[in-house]
Amino acid sequence: QVALVESGGGLVQAGGSLRLSCAASGRTFSWYVMGWFRQAPGKEREFVAAISRSGGSTYYTDSVKGRFTISRDNAKNTVDLQMNSLKPEDTAVYYCAAHTRASILVVSPSSIDYWGQGTQVTVSS
């Protein structure tokens, strides 16, 4: 079992930045590929970014490439999402996610083993 707790959401103007953090507790953090998903009102939950167990590989959905950066600290059991140049369409609840699949190219919510409770990000125009 892994428990995930997000923090860092909030309200920001378009063009601004936010940093989300996810703290994990429970089983060995480095066993898990970590990622972030988001869900906007009336829409399905979608993949945002993932990072490999070692932190050496990352993967992003096209809409956030060049703006968002995922990172992890296996010593502190944390994974962060730095979000720059935010747009109103980035408004959503952001969820920290963990899975044990071999590849970081996992984009389906049904493949995720553990979820955080979510943190709201609102970008005003």
C-alpha cells in the first residue's frame, strides 16, 4: 500500500506558475513509477506527466511539453510538478498517481494502482 498526499494547488493568473508536490508513505517509494493526472469539470481524467523509478526518464502529454516539469526525490519520497506558463485550459483537479508497470508510458487511469486525493488548480484569464 502507498498513501499519496498532494499539496500546492491554488488560483493563479494565466502565464503564472505553480508547483505541486506529492508526498508518499508506505511501501518503498522507488518501486513505483510516479505520475500526475488531471480532471477538468465534465471531462475524463487525463494523463499529464510521468517519471521513471530512478527519475532518469520523463514523459509528458503534448499539451504541457515545455511548460511542465516532473521530478522526484526518492530520499524524501516526493514527486513534484512544476507548472509554468499556465493557461486557463490547465484548470483541473490534479492527482498524484503511482503504478508498478514496467513502462512509464502508461496513460490510462485504469492502469494506476494508487491515487492521491487531488488538489485544485485554477488558472484565470
